[in-house]
Amino acid sequence: MPDVYIHIGEILARNGRMYPNDIALVERVPAEKRRRQITWSQFDHLANRFANILVSKGIKKGDKVLHFMMNSLEWLICYFGIIRTGAWVVPLNFRFTSDDVKYCCDVAEPKVVVFDEEFTPRIEAIIDRLPTVESYICVGKNIPSFAESYEELMKNSSESPLNTEITYADPCGLYFTSGTTGKPKPILLTHKNMVSSCITESVRQKMTKKDVFVLIPPLYHTGAKMHWFGAFIVGGKGVLLKGVAPEWILEAISEEGGTVLFLLVPWAQDILLKLDKGEIKLSDYKLDQWRLMYIGAQPVPPALIEHWRRYFPNMEYNTVYGLSESTGPGCIYLSSDALHKIGSIGKPGFNWEARIVDENGNDVKRGEVGELIVRGDGIMREYYKNPEATANTIRDGWLYTGDMAKEDEDGFIWLVDRKKDIIITGGENVFPVEIEDFLHAHPAVKDVAAIGLPDERLGEIVAVVIDPIPGKEVSEEEILRFCEALPRYKRPRKVFFGEVPRNPTGKIEKPKLRKKYAGMEEAFRIK
């Protein structure tokens, strides 16, 4: 591995030297009709400025800096500034409450907190309970009395690079999971993990310097920033789009020359719905250069991709699979040359291996369901301060994902479901994703979630939550009739109509649904 790639801060410095005047990042805020951009040299120098600010605050290698911001140019400037000091960046979910932030601070013990002004109330509510924090830096115009202004500090800071020695194996970031199933788990990632993600994503996306990557998901999550890493390592332009309206997405691709875009399932569905209704027209946008759309973070209904390809028949398509524990996406993916396998998550990505094993860690027979495990340079170092959970998850160099899967005769992997989401009804295992994929083919279904509800006789029964397409009516009876094509034990016994909650990375929040609907009376069922 060449020295230039020892840590990702050096990749930014290299881009600054090689492409100083090329656009590195664009920030688009369509709701405010606002657009900003910076070049690679500006990006590099601004990151140095923030690094020098942190050093002036006493930050040194191995310290932690809490990073609590919404997507913006400043998000990435602060991120790279932090890692250039040798400190660990601790990016937080923008949905975290004050209590969540307090919990993360208790675990990470940060010395500095950098935050957006809109999060001031959440920080202020716990400020007297954050004993390790010595400095607060606020990004915005309304600076609270307990913090210093990012903008003012940056004005007087040096652009000179630091001389901190950072190795390939050094920790880089502490990433907290979304916390949908309990307390967020802290995942420690290294510079080796980050560089591995850059390489895997660049290979998967077939990235070149001419590509333009449009990024929408929240940067705090490994499933967003690491998508962009594919463009980052080759010096391609990145576009931060704040907003998910179909018009805004197509405008960004058209006006910025976007070539690669990652979408979550609901965003792709929204685009298709507006195209179906004639509310947007592809002819109004310049999209010829858009070569790749890919989806991940959740099982992808084959019906959705078939629908997409009717509008975009010549566009490449990928499905990506990954976890925060594997430094985000790409450890397994379905490439455009295997579209006959739509519905699967594909094969191991560049520099990755995968197996499907039983409870004892032995390979299952091809076609049988087991737990998916992966191995590669992207595997996290550990769950920070939790050796027991680490030992349960990383065994003999393999990461146990907790996802149930099977491998077909051609070596393609099909995700069945999360281990903890399996419904056991009358002794039979039902995998919710199979029910969800089936119901996504119904013409009135926009989104769907399948969950297990307690039942005295069967242990659990299958229930589905249906979010209909706006303007289309569908009844419980119609859904049940549609499901008669399923084996009897897989058919839903209860149907609810309502929103299907998803976290910022698109995953269905099953615990919320089980809590909401378990034990509900008939009055809550809409017929």
C-alpha cells in the first residue's frame, strides 16, 4: 500500500495538489434556492484550518471530537480537520435526542464538541453533565454563550498542514449505530477501514475523475459518506443535495452533470410515482450522462427495479450490501452485468469474501438458509469498550452480520432477513422480506413491512403494515386475497394501514412497528 494512502486525510491533500482548481464539493439547498461550491485546494486548506483550531484547543492524537451536524460543506471540512489531528471523529445521528448525545459522550469521552446551531437546545440541556468536554464550537450565526463561533475561529486559523504521524492502523472514527433496537453501539473504525472503503467503492462504481457523485443520505452514517468515497479517491466532484423531492434530485443530476447516484427505496419509489402520474417528465432534464443508479441499506423489491428500468432502460444498476461494522457498503453487491439476478444482493465485492454458516460456524449447503459472514479490510476494529459483543461478532477474522441468507447455484447471495426479525409461526420460519417483496408487486402498495405478532396457539402470526400509493384505495380483503398466492403459513393474518417508519438510512424500524401494533384491537385495523 503506497504511503500516500496511509490515511484518508492524505488523499484529500493529494487531491488538493493534483486538482487544485477543480470543483471538489457542491452543496445544493433547493428549498432555499442556494448553491455553494469549493475546489480541492480550498477543501484541503479549510480542513487544515479546522485541524489547527482543534490543536489550539489541546486536541492531540487519540482524543475524541464529537461531531453533531447536518449535511453541509462544513460537515466534511470539520470531519477531515478532526482526523488530521490524529483524533477520533465521533459523528452523531442528527435525530439523536439530548439523552442519546449524553450516552454517546459518556462512552466516547470527547474533549471538544462541534455542532450546528440548530442543535443548541439539545446540547444546552445536558451541558452540565458532560464532564470531559472542554470546548464547544458552533457552526452557524446564532452562537450560544457557552460556545465559540466556527466562522470566527476559521478566519484566524492557519492553513499550514500538521505534522501529526498517522498510520494505516490508527483509529479514525467512532460510529454509533442508529439505536433502533436499543442503545447505540459504538463501532471503532480505522484509517485502514476507510481506505479499504474508498478502493472498494471506486472499483464497484467504476469511478473516474470525470464522474460526478450526487449524495443525499446523512453523512454521519457509513452508508452515505463511504458511497462518496468512490468519487473522493479519484478526485471526482461530489454534490451534497439537501432534500429528497424527485424534482430536486433530477435537477441536481441535470444541472451538475451527475453520473452516479445512490437512492433509498422510498426515494426511487417517489420518482417513479411522479413519472407515472406525469407530474415530472424526463425530457425536462439533461440525464444522458447519468450512467449508474444503485440502492442499498435495505432489501430491494425486484418489482421496483423492473419498474425503474422501464423508464431508464440503458442505465446501469447496482444493489449494495454492507454494515457500519464493515465500514459501510460494498462488501457484497449485485453488478449491472447480473440483472437476471435482481432481488439478490450479489457476490462479494472487491477485496471481500463471504460465507453462509450455521449456528456452529460451519458452511451450510448451497441453497440452505444460514447466517451471512464476511471478511475483508473493512471490518471494524471492535465495538468500543465492549469486548464481549466484539468477540461474538468477529470470530477468526470473520464478521458475523446477523443477516440470514442463502446462496444459489450460481454463487449469488439472497438476503432472507435479519436474524432477530424472523417470524416463527406454528414452528415454521417466515422471513419478512419475502412477504414484503411479494406485496411490493401489488399496484396499490407504496411501502410495506411484515412483522410477527404474539399468538397463543401459533406463537406468532404474520402481520403486514401497508402504506398505500396516494390516491389509490385498497382494502384489507383485497390484500388478503392477493396473498392467497403465498403458502398458507406465510399469509398475513392481520393487515394494518399506515406509515412504514424508516430510519435515515432507509431501514424499516421493526421494533417501533411491533411496539405499536402488538396487541392492538380490531378498532385499529382499517378495512
